[in-house]
Amino acid sequence: MENKYPLVWHKDDFQIKVFCSIPNIATGILIKASDNYFIVDPGDGILRDLNSEIGTKNILDVSDIFISHGHHDHVGGVWTLLTYMRVLQKSTPLSLHFPKGCKEIISIYRAFEQVYSNSIPYKIILNEIPDTKEFKSSKGLTIKPFPVIHKEILNDRVTKQQVPAIGFTFEHDGKKICYGGDTAYCIELENAAKGCDLAVIEAGHDEEEEGPDDMHMTLEEAKKIGNSAKEYFLVHIPE
Ligand SMILES: [Zn+2]
Ligand SMILES: [Zn+2]
């Protein structure tokens, strides 16, 4: 099964566009709530997609970037965005929301600060998310993070280790989108997706591999969760 990207969904003035979501390659998601844009999991290619979709002014106006976890297919575009916003003179603050302990984002931020310390025209706010507490963005989006199960294989090629990883529900004007990020089947995702207007659910499990891998969901698992929402997209399917 292969997805045709981009995937677009909207209800009234709440919209999501998944430019792409391909495991090990890139993710890139844009949410629009009223006139405000939010970026989710900016993988490689995000700037190109945003540039053709919303243009420079709207990119510079973005106030929040949400990151589910630090794998390269979800954060590959962060450096590019930070640098683009510097070069094009963004003047409003930018919040980076990411799971507590996500070394990739902290390292990218520190390197950026170090390299351009004297010439960053906008304020960067790091929101290292420690728990599942709901919070609001400055632009009217309500966000509720939830923990997910997502592991990676260590150098011995056997041991699996949980990475800091979360999913989000995004709520605007009574409508709710659930984005699980990368995750194995888990109760937290099950609860978060239930009843949402849209669930964006990964089905990244390699179908040739048998049994749960603690990293991704099978198509069957993903559909089961998707079906508990009013509508759903399956993403991150291996190509
Ligand atoms: Zn991924
Ligand atoms: Zn991942």
C-alpha cells in the first residue's frame, strides 16, 4: 500500500496538510487554524514545501513548531528553518515543542546559537515537554501531548531502547486532530485518537517482519486506532 502525498483534511477553518511521511526519509506537516500556521515534524524538504504552499511572510509568522521525536526523518528540516528565519529576519518569537530529553533538538538549538549568536533576530523558546499537561499556543491552538512507545536499535543490533517520543492532539474551535508521531501500539494513543475529528496514524511496521517490534504499528493496528476517530489518515508506510 502506498500513500499519495500530500494528504489534506479540513473542517471549517481547521486544516492539516501532510506533505509527506515516509519512514527513514522525511515527514512534513502543516496545520492551519484560522489564519495561523503551525509546523509539525519538519523533516528534510519542509522549507521547499512551505515555500510553495504559504510563502515567505507566512513562514516567518510561524510561532510554533511541534516535534514528536528526534529521528532524522522528523527533524531534518529544523536547522534549515531556524537559519531561513534568521536570514529572512523573522522578528516574532518561535517556540520549539519537543519531548523532554530529545538530544537532537537541544543539540541543533545549541549549535545554531553558537554559530549565529550575534545575528539571530528572533527569540527562540524551548519547550521541553515533561508530561501530558495540556497547553495553549499564543495563537489559539490547544495542545495535549501524550507518551508513545518508540524504540531504536542500539549498536549491538539487538538491544532496543526507548527514545523520547510523544504524540499530540491539536484542538481548535471544538475540532480535534490527533497525530501519534512514530509509535508502536499503545493505550495512550488509543485514548488520544478516540473520537477525534481526524487521526493521523503511522503504519510503519515492516510487514515482512513478524510480531510487534516496539517501534511501529502494522496496518491492522493502525487501522484499528484510526477507526476510533471520525476520519483517519495512515502515514509513514514503508515504500
Ligand atoms: Zn519516522
Ligand atoms: Zn522514529
